[in-house]
Amino acid sequence: MPSMLGWFKRDYRLFLFALLVQRIATIALHGLHGPGHEWAVIANNLVAGKGFLFPFYGTDVPRYAFFPPFYPCYLALCKLLGGVHWVGFAQTIQGVLFAIGTVWTRRLAARAIHADLSWPAGYVMAIWPPVLVFSTRLTPACFNVALIPGALLLTSIAIQAPRFWRIARAGAVYGILAYSLPSFQGSILFLPFVLRRLGYGWRRAILFAACALVAAQVIISPWTIRNAVMFGRYVPVATNFGFNVYGSNNEFVQGNYNVLTSNTTTAVQAKLIDSHELATMNEVDFDRKLLRQGVGYMVRHPLQTARRDLTRAFLLWWTDPAMVRYNRLDGLGSLIFMSLLLPFVAAGIWASRKLPHGPAWHMIYATLLWETVLYMNFGYRGRYGLELQPMLVIIGVLGAQSAVHAFRPARSGA
């Protein structure tokens, strides 16, 4: 397998092109960035020496592990190193990461579809507006979009040439990603089924996934130990899972949003959350209580849950038209570009029937399935769909090629 340096020697033109495009977009979109409320609050508290502190939505009750730690810590580091120019400093780093992500996407495409098609996939990814625009903003989505193709690429390499260090390396990337997107670790549970489809026995398939999971757990262990010491409970990364599930599955849910977030009415929050328990319960126990309440509501209302889940899955792959009302630029852009992409994705899925389905292809499908199932029970946000974009672009390029080939014979015979 070529070294990482060898990869970038071959892909340096794509890397530089993606970096240039991202820099131009950052300058052109100046003023349309800014960190989300929660990340900015925690980052400011870190810089002020108050620790990883965030007041629970709508209250002054402190939470110390509510959000995944990576992005707030990243912003805090940028503030310390960049001074008054910290925003530009942060965006420059994100530009480099965006360019690396395009290279990883191209390499993943080379393994999944065809080497010749991988270059169009890489260059489309470099200019793809839904991802490009968010890469200029202060949001962890840009890290997730870049790291997911990297994780899938390294995992597919390890599957094709199983060596312990390759499996551990892939698992380590899952662990790094978990500091920003904890739930993605759950996609490792799909690995045994992927390996079974590739002809591996169950024992070897489970052992492979277990090694990757252990490597991921080792990477996140410092934060896990920190949480255990602070709360006396096991929580690998963040304590907001129950908050997201219950806030998105209750009798007051409107549309596809989480009614416990800070932009909803405190009256609704008061009906869902016991203020005394919020102020007195262990942070981990309180979140687990919310999780039980959210799951309980889903079980008691199966038809409503199924309808909401299918709606969220559809919006994750397409977009939420309601976005146009509160963010016209993002909403219209997402509607337009996803409407253009999805027909090619459908064509690519159909065309893939004739392809040899190797590890990379199975990993792409497993990830699409995992992300869709995961966000069925979360309040939908526009940035959530970004994590699907590298895989959708790869499949869409295959679909575009099949459409061109289907059109040519008809034209020549006219």
C-alpha cells in the first residue's frame, strides 16, 4: 500500500485545487460564518479557565460533558493561538482539512467505482456547494465530512489486506472522529455483516470489528476516564444522546425539530423536563432518563414514530423545505443542489448492479444506512445531511456516467 505521502504526491493537484476553491469561498462568504451558540460558549469558558462548561438549554444548570469535546476545544485553541485573527486561523485549518477530505473521497471512489471515475468525483467534491459553503463556517460538520471518507478508506484497505496494524489504524480514525461525532462509532457494528458479504467467516468478521472498536475505545479513553472520574458513570464521549432522542420524540414535537433546544419556548421545556431533577440529578443519569422517556414515547406511538422516522430519513437525503423560511440562502441552495444530485444517485445505485462490490462499496452502503437510521430519531438540521455528501457524490458520478452512456447510443442512432 502506498504511503500517505505517496497518496498526496499523486493527488497534490486535486489537493491544491480544493484548497484554492475553499480559500476563495471563504473570502467571498465573509460575514456568513460564526460558531454555533453551544460551541462558542464552551470555547469561551475553556479560554477563561472555567473548563468544559455549558449551561443546559434554557436554564443555568451547568453541564460538563453535554457536547462532544473536539470542536469547542478546537475553537478554544484557535482563540489562544490566533488572537484577534482567530476566525481566519480556524478557517485556514478547515480549508486544509477540506482539501484532504477531497483527496480521501477520490481515493475511496477509486476503490468503490473505478479509478478513472475517481478523479471527477474528487473534483466535484472540491466544488460541491453544500459541503464547500459549510467548510468556510465554524462548525464541526467540516471535520466529519472529511474524516468519514478517511475512515471508510482505511477500513476498506484493512479488509482487503488484513493486518493488525491496519485494522488498528482504521479503528483509531473512528476514535478520532468520535470526539466530534460519537455516534459514528456505532457504524462499526455493521462491519461483521460487511465482511460476511465479502465471504469471511463470522469469527473472523467479528474479530475484525472488535479490533477496530478496541482501537477506537483506546483513542477516546482519556475523555472516557475524565467522564468516569467526574460523574462516577461510564459515558464514552457526550451526555446529550437522551436529550436529542427525547427532544425529538415527544407530544410537543413540531415538524422535525428538537423542542428542547434553546430556540424553542421555555414553556414546552418545562412540561418535558422536571426542573428539580435537572438541578439535582447526576448529568449522566439525567440524560439516560431522557433517553428512556424518548424511547418510551416512540414505543407507545408506533405509527407516529414510523411516520416521523420516514420523514426524517427523506429529509436527510434531500433537504427540509422549511429551511427556506429561516435561512433562505441555505434552504434554497440545499433544495436546488440535492434535487440535482439525487437523480444521479438513483442512476448510480441502479448502475452499481454491474460492478464488482468490493469492501469500499459495501462500506459506503453500510455508512449510508447507519447515518440514515441514526438521524431518524434526531431533530433534523441542515448540517446533518452533509455527512452523507461524499458517498452520494461518488455514487452520483457513477450515475452520471451511466446516463451519458445510455444517451449516446440513442443519439447516434437518431
